[in-house]
Amino acid sequence: MKKIAVLTSGGDSPGMNAAIRSVVRKSIFEGYEVYGVYQGFQGLINDNIEKLELGDVGDIIQRGGTKLFSARCPEFIDAGVRQKGLDNLQKYGIDSLVVIGGDGSYRGAQRLNEEGIKTIGVPGTIDNDINGTDFTIGFDTALNTVVDAVDRIRDTATSHERTFIIEVMGRDAGDLALWAGLAGGAETILIPEAAADIKAVAERIETGMNRGKKHSIIIVAEGVMSAQECGVELRKYINVDTRESVLGHMQRGGKPTGNDRVLASRLGALAVDLLKDGISGCAVGIENNKLVETKFDKIFEERHQIDRALYKLSQELSI
């Protein structure tokens, strides 16, 4: 009997549990045994592997986080360390693995695939920064979390006639800041993919104040600068009363949206189908609402790009 394992790695994202559930139940539906690896690649090294049954993934589709837990494992890059994981998989007779995570997780999955374990990646990250898919699992939920926070903060910004600077996640990718800024009506969006011109931001705020505008919302991705740093830089050019809010890890938590649950279910099932068909060394995704698979090598060829049209629109609407 074919045996498939599944693990989650890197930062958690809402919808990972839905993806785990999909992999487990689709595997069992196809007549395979399925195993869960706890604590990601670290658990693979430590032999923290258990067989999963249908009931083990019951009532998790609506939960944030990951039932299988997650852990950083930078030492997995070492071939000797990876061999421990390979030996553990061999001990259980597992020859196929589904890795749910982001770019770093994909790189670990690619190494395992090259070393004989048929591996499929499933995109799970709130940053939406993986090539080969329009959307990643968890992005929609995080987006709605940020937008809700922006809406609440705007009420206070309006009441006290202040400029609020909201820091969101996105070390190297600005999708979350861009989409949340556009959806939340932010006057300024600062993302890693575009040079931050604080003087221009100050001029835009001053122009608004001159026509009677009493408050502003600035959204800054953490990869650009901190909210506090942004406030300091802004006050070099304009005398404005600012308040800073750092949303932090609340962006990763909470019940996944319906969109994320459906996306996770579709991608998890597709991963199993590909392994069933003998396809591996790739990641699943969705492009133009169609399920696709992309080889790891192609995914790593270039850095993920934001939608420049959205960024241009956000600037046009923030006048």
C-alpha cells in the first residue's frame, strides 16, 4: 500500500488545517495510508511521525494555525541532517510527502525530492509571495484581519484628527500591505518593491490637510521600516500628530475565511492526485481560477512580483 506523509513548515497561516484535512482524507479515499509529521522538518529529523485516520482531522477545517505544528529548521540544509529524515521515512515505508509552507519549505521539499522522496509543495503563507500561484493559503484571511483592524483604527484617527501608521507583515513582499491598503482606503502604502519616498508622503498629507482633511492612514510593510521609524522620518518633513500600531502575529491567527478553506481543500487534494499519477518535484497552485502545478526549479527562478496595476491604482485613488 502506498504511504503518504504530510507536514507544515515555516510560519503558520490560516487554512493550513484545511489543507492537512484535505491531504489526509483524499489519501484515505484513494486507498493510501497517510502519516502526519509533527513540527515540520524538525519533526521529520526527530521521528515525530504518526499514522493519521479520518477522525484525526475531524473538526479542524475551521481552525487557524496547524494541527501538525510548525518549527524552523535551518539545519535541514545539511545533507547529513536530511539523511536522518530520509531514514525515518524509510522506516515507515513512506515514499511520498506533501509539504505545506512557503519558499523555505519548498526548498527543503525540493532537496528531499532530489534524494528519492516524491514530494509536492502546497503554498501556505500569509505573505502571498510564492511564484506558481495567484494566491497562497492564508492570504485572504490575513487580508481580512488587517482590513478589519484598519477600519477600527480609522474610527479613532477620524475622532482625534491624527495620522495613524499601521505596520503589517511582509518582510520581502508587499502583497498584504498593498491589498489591505487598497481595501482599507489608506492614503499611503509603503512596500518593499517600491522605494519609500517619505518626503512625498509628507507632501501628500500636507496637501490633504490644506483642503480640510483631518486624518490619514499609512500602511507600511515591516520589510520597509517599522511604524515607529516611519513616524520619525515623517516628522522630519511635516509637523503632524502620529500614532503607530503594529498588528504583529494577530495577522496569522483566526478562523480561515471560506475562500482559504476552499483553496486549501482544492490544493491539498490536487497534491495527492499528482502523487497518485507519479508526478512530483513541483508545487500546486491556482492561476486564473485554474489549478496548476509548477516545477520547483521554475518557482525559484525569480522573485515574486506584486501586481503593479494594483499599486498604481492605490496611488491614483489616494489623492
